[in-house]
Amino acid sequence: MRKPKTVIEKIWEKHVVHHEEGKPDLLYIDLHLVHEVTSPQAFEGLRINNRKVRRPDLTFATMDHNVPTIHRNVIKDEVSKTQMETLKTNCEEFNVPLADIHHPDQGIVHVIGPELGLTQPGKTIVCGDSHTSTHGAFGALAFGIGTSEVEHVLATQTIWQAKPKTLNVKVNGKLGTGVTAKDLILAIIGKFGVKFGTGYVIEYTGEAIRDLSMEGRMTVCNMSIEAGARAGLISPDDTTVEFLRGRRHVPTGEAFDQLAEEWKALATDEGAIYDETVEINAADIEPQVTWGTNPGMCIPVSANVPSVEDGQSDNDKEEIKRALEYMGLQGGEPISSVAIEHVFIGSCTNSRFADLKKAADIVKGHHVHPNVRAIVVPGSHSVKKQAEDAGIDIIFKEAGFEWRDAGCSMCLAMNDDVVPEGERCASTSNRNFEGRQGTGARTHLVSPEMAAAAAVKGHFVDVRTLGVPAHN
Amino acid sequence: MEPIRKHTGLVYPLNRANVDTDQIIPKQFLKRISRQGFGQFVFYNWRFDSKGTLRDDFSLNQPKYEGTSILVAGENFGCGSSREHAPWALLDYGFRVVIAPSYADIFYNNCTKNGILPVILSDDEVQTLIKNAETEQYYLTVDLEAKKVYDNKGFEATFDLDSYKREMLLNGWDDIAVTLTHVDKIDQFEANRK
Ligand code: SF4
């Protein structure tokens, strides 16, 4: 009998171009996504060395990180404008397809890849962005790379990679009502820490993962990097196939059915061995809120903010102390009593149609708290349109939310969407690092439902007490 | 990139774990389109107050660390965003070597593509170096050929680095040029897939 293999090993083996003992493998790349912030120096490098883009047809560019989300026709920020224009010129010069700021396909790179069907099971996918792990939801091996590597992939369509170790994160049982994929991944990082995945590619398995929609799976895989992992993926199944059916870059008819069988055959074999396995029970997980300055610093919404004394070591204590100081929190206070001034629903973690819909379900018939400024930033132009067709924009607007154009926006605040110093934001994004949403800004990561509930109440609240419709 | 074989320099201790690349180079400086000039912004939010004045309560600003070229930090250094601007900023500021108990993968890789040597030492060794550098002006030598770190007072530690990265750093080679020596294999791979 054939040795059982993990999906990771199967994809890897199909992409090795060159192998030499004791060295990293040269791996072929099927899809290279490009954005304006991490690519200019790469194209510049090509130009200096008189090199071409080897496979423009396997490369796709968009503008997301610093695009404004209102008044798109006049970009006031000269430096941002230069960066966007540079991408445009580079794409023209090197023949790379580009969805620029006004293009109907424009959006956050990790939202549009799946949306267009560019992201497919079994592909190797890279992008100069750490959240490339998002595409792993489809059973693709997808990881973030630096700008030098972007240049390398542009020039050679390959990358040097040491074969990663595999880590099985097994989620047993079912998530409770009102507990989302975001809560799940935060709870995983909270339990195992922000570096438990370092050196590994994670495969998420177990009943709760199988039950997730593709949107939920993307949310989980998206934050793999927050656990230190290079990539995170989920074996393809019928959910994967159905999501991709009919998308622009996948074949139709019989060709699709045949491909679908190939995709499903990539799933990890029964009995395959991982280098490491950790387990967590889905039923134990509550809605989560981060209290500190990395995504591992998270607690259930019913819990109290930790105190310095809760630290296990001197370094730990020091870290808690610094985080409490930065966040302006008292150790021991209930997280649910913490008042917020901003709500951001968006980012590659939680800005898909399903995310917006669930947040809208909470918001419907309520109004944003008078002390709160809340914005919704759809992940792509097409998500925005879909939401508008479904009347979701109206629900948000009537509740007092601002309804914006697609982009990364307040996830990293490179455009004008900034949280002011010392103010607090309930955010559906993925990083609560110091200064991430603005210098001195205080970020609390939550699910879209929890963000919506916080917008209405003006402080964190267990969304399950508001009578949430059941979904994952 | 500049080769690195043996480097002796003044150590700067940053006794923090999980230093993310948003701290190393905040996003407001990512809009430049060249690789140069990022050094002035390194650790910006720690080095400067909201008015843009140097803060004397952040140790890197102290005169005793002027001219430092070896950064020693806590575990999981360089986590978060993949921005290569982080190693560009460190390099441009003058750092040629980083020493920590562990790194985030992408940052680690990015260092080796830019001629910064990322050294992994044990927690205890890192703590010793941090203590030394906090108490006095402390110089270390890092020898990539011998894979050793030592001072002139008896500290000595060995480290590991995969042979490919080591070769690239020792020679200052351009990755792409090396890969293009395998271009026939890439052609072959593509041909087989059709
Ligand atoms: S939404 Fe945030 S995390 Fe996602 S790609 Fe944009 S900046 Fe990065």
C-alpha cells in the first residue's frame, strides 16, 4: 500500500523543481499575487538587472493596502499616490494583469484571489504579505514572502523553501451557537501562543473545521501567521468544490468535475503522520476579545483582563505590564466593562459577504452607540456590490455605520482610516500590535458579530446574550 | 548584497519578546519605493514621541549605544507583517547581526536576503549578552565561517544556519542569479505540466 500522506506533502511533492540533499528545495509557484506596498523594490530590482517577469499569466496584481476608502477619485496622499502609480507602470511594463483602484475586481488581495477562483486546491500561492495563508482554506499551500522573494518569484516563478514540518491542529466537537471561526482561531492562538506554529505548516482538522463555511475557513487560515506558522491549510472537500464552482478562473462542465475529483484526492490520507498534533475542544470556546498587544493575549468575553501577577515568569509579567500600560487597562477588570470609541468591520480576516451579513444581522434595528464611530469596509469591490444588492449597506447606514469602498483600511491604517492616539477600537482584523491602527491606538480583536454588538452597546458584550441567529 | 564573514561590533540589548515588524518599522514609512533610507525610522514609535522628538527613555537613543551593529533581543523576534522594510531599516541603521532565541520565519529569511546575519542562541546565552550590554559598552564578534559568537572575556557560543543561507551570506550572492543556473529544470518542469 502507498504510504499515507498529508495534503501538505502531496502539494509539496508536485512542485519540487530541484532537490539537493541538505539544501532547501526549489519549489514551483502556481500563483503570485502582488500589491502596491511590497512590490516596487522588486520590480526595480528586475529593471536594474534587465530581467523579465517569467510568467505574467501566473501573476495578478491589485491595490489594497493604502487605497483610500472614500473619495477615491482624488488621492490626496502624494506618497500613496506614487506607490499606486508605480504599481500601474510596473504592471504595464512587465505585462502583469492589474485590478487597479477603479477596477471592478479590485479588493484586498486575499479576498479577490478566492473570489475570482484564482485560488484553487493544490496550488502553491505566494504574495508579499504574511496573510497569504488565507488561501490555505482551499487546500492550497500559500505563504507570505518578503520583497526579495517577490523579485525572485517574478524572475523565476520559483522559490527556495526548506520542507516544513507539519502540525495538525485538531478541533474536536462543534462550536456553540454564536461562536465563530474568528473566536476559534483566537482561542487557538490564546491557548498555544503566538509562536507555537513557527517552523510548521498547520493543517486544521476535526469536526468543527469540516463544519465551517469557506469564509470561516479563510478566517481561520488567515491568522495562521499570528501563531507563527508559515502557512495554514485545510484539506479540500465538497464545501471547497461548491465554493469554487462557477467562479471566473475555474473551468466549467466536465472539466470542472474532473478537476474537483483531483482536488478532493489531495485531502490528507487516513493514517498520515504529522510531526506534531495539538487538540482543542470547540464546545469549550466562548466569544473572544483580545486585551493586549498580540493576538495571543485574548480572553473569553466573560473573563477579566489578566493582572501582572498572573504572569508565569518575570518576562511574562513584564510583557503583561507593558501591554496593560499600552492598552490603558487595569488588571482584573472585566473585559465586558471596557468602553470603545471605534469599530472597524473589515480586513482580509473578516470582510467577506458572509461576515458583513452576520454583522448586519446583529445591527439590524439598532443604532450605533453615541460615543462610537463605526465603519464597514468591504473586502472587495464585488463584496460591496453583493452587499448593496442584498440591502446590507442600508442596514449598516441606518444604524449609523459608515459604508466604505474596498481596501485594507483601518486594519493597518496606511490610508486616512486611523484610530487616534489613546482611543480604543473593536476590530475584526488580525493584529493588535502597538500602533497598528494608528500611533498609540488600542486595538481589540473580535469577530464581526462581536464588533457589531460592541458598536451598538458602546462596550464589549457577549453577542450570545443578544439573541444571535445560529450560524458558524 | 554585502557579504558577511566575521563581524565585530557594539551590542545593543532589546530585552523584549515578540518584537513585531510593525515596531521595527511602522507602516507610515512603507510608502517609499526604494530600498534605501529606512534606517532613520527604525523602532520609530519607541524612539520618538508623538511630536517627533527623540525620547531619552528608550535605550537605543542613549549615547552609549551609538554606532551599534549587533542587536540582541528576546524570542520570536520579527513576528507579524512580512515587510522586508524591517531588515532594510535595521541594515540602514547599521545593524549587521541580530541575535535572538527564535525568529518569525519570514523575517529570518528576509534578513538573509539582505546581508543581515540572524543568529539563534539559547535563552540563557541571550540573557547573558543582554545583561552584559546593559551594564557596559559591550563588544561581540560573530564569525559565520566558524559559526561562533564570542567576546574577549571568555563568552563563547556556537550557532547553526542552514548551509544554503550560510553560503549566500558568506559570498553576498544574489539569489536569482543562483536560481537561474537551474533554469533548464524550470523549463523542464513547465514543459512536463502541459
Ligand atoms: S487587510 Fe490587513 S492584514 Fe489583510 S492584507 Fe490588508 S493590511 Fe494585511
